[in-house]
Amino acid sequence: MLGNDDVYNQFVNDFSTKIYNLKNDEPFSDYIFLCVGSDKITGDAFGPLVGNRLNKLLKNMYHNIRVIGTLENPVSARNLYKEVQNIYNTYENPCVIAIDAALSKQEDIGKIIVTNSKMKFAKAINNKFLEVGDISIKGVVARDYKLSRHNFSGLQNTSLNIVMKLANITADGIYDVIKYR
């Protein structure tokens, strides 16, 4: 696993490159951080933990940045579709940054992956999935066993320490990138 400074520097570099290189015909009206997950499953709490920290860091800083999905008001499989509909009904031309926990190879645990593509939510446990976002941020919290029952168990038994470190690095990195935009 990479050191915290290495993960942070790589994440800031990747996120700043992706956010500044978004192609769009008209400027985005708002930046929506859609932090998906549940506090009931340790590995799945990555998104809501990022949302909590972002809310504290960004409090009253920007009028066009919203954080949806926190520990108190999580966005999970139960309400994801409704929240996504609400975003596109409320904001004229939003940039949605989708944030969620991910499963991957053992050597990827502890990495944060940023892409200019839609996030496929609930894919790891074989639920129906929804594709959302202009940018995806995935915190790799556990190994992907390629079997839904093993993946669910892996998420339940994920180290809270890893999840917290990744969530803090992600929120702090986002803050450091957008405070200079």
C-alpha cells in the first residue's frame, strides 16, 4: 500500500487534471458531490465519510457547490435513483462528481481512482446499477472476489482505518483543488 502522502499527491494530481479538463459547451451551473454509501457497512461508508468532511471543509465557502450524501443523510441503493433525479431536476447544468467505495485487486487497496466517466453504482454486489457522473472518484477499500456474497462479506469486514484514511485524503484533496479554482 502506498503512503498517505503518495496517495494524496496522486489523488490531487488526478482530480485537478480531470476537473480542469472537463469538456462542456456551456459552464456548469453547480458542482455536485454525490457521496454514495451506507454507514451500516464499514467498507461502504467511504462516500458518506467523504460527504461529512466535505460539508465541514466547504461550509459557506461556495454558493454553487453542493454535497449530497453524508452519514446523517446517506445516499444508498435505497434512494440513489430519487437523489439523481432530484439533482437533474433542481440544477440547470450540474457537474456531478460521483464518489463511492470500490473493490479491486489486492494491490489496489488503499488507492483512489479518478476517471472522467460515469460511476456504475451497486455493481459489486450484483444489484441493478445506475450510471451517474461527469467525474468518478472510487476509494478502493477491499478486494474484489468476483462473487457477490464474498464481496458483501468483504465490505462488512473492511478495516475502518483504511476507509477513514481514504475518506480524509479524498475530502482534503478535493478541498485543496477547488479552493484555488
